[in-house]
Amino acid sequence: MSTKAVQAEHLVAADLSGKGYAISFPTSDMHPFDMIATKNSETLKIQVKLLYESSFQRFSTGNDLTKYKKGDFDLLAVVFPSDYEVRYLKFDEMNGRRRLSFKQDQFTQPLI
């Protein structure tokens, strides 16, 4: 795992901690999620992706999402490399797409 990917995971963990979630990391890379966030009785499996700039003001996950299926994680946390802003997307909102592409201003409401 790259240093930037590890930094993105820690950034998401800090963001969720600031929102009152307790964060746990799996003990191996064998899980389809990067962390678990728990708050009150809610438990969320989080997959973190550091986006890359694919074209002017558009950011992409690459084809990285092909291996995931429903139930593998609850939220996709996307980290924009331009300012390390974190946004969240529910698994169902991915609509089975293999690749996601965003404009940074596309997210108007924080999910959590």
C-alpha cells in the first residue's frame, strides 16, 4: 500500500473520529474494507479511495471497484488529492459501477 493511501485512511479515520465514531482497523489486508466506524449502535464498514485527477477538475477511483460486491462495505470514503477533503458515498449509490468519477463540488451535503 502506498504512503498516500495510508495517509488517506488516517485522514478518513480522523474525520470520522471528529464526528464521534470509534475507529477500528482490521488486522490483515484480507477484508474488503479498510476500517470499521462505530457510533452508538451503528457500525459501518468503510472502504477508502484516494482519488486521482483524471481530467480537468474531475477525479476518479480508477477501475479499482470491480472486485467489490454488496455487503463488502457500507460507505465509500473518497479523498480528493487537491485538498484532502473527505466525502462519503453509500455502497448502493455506486449503482454497480466499476469506476467512479466526480467533480469536487458534486457533493453538496455531507453523508455523515
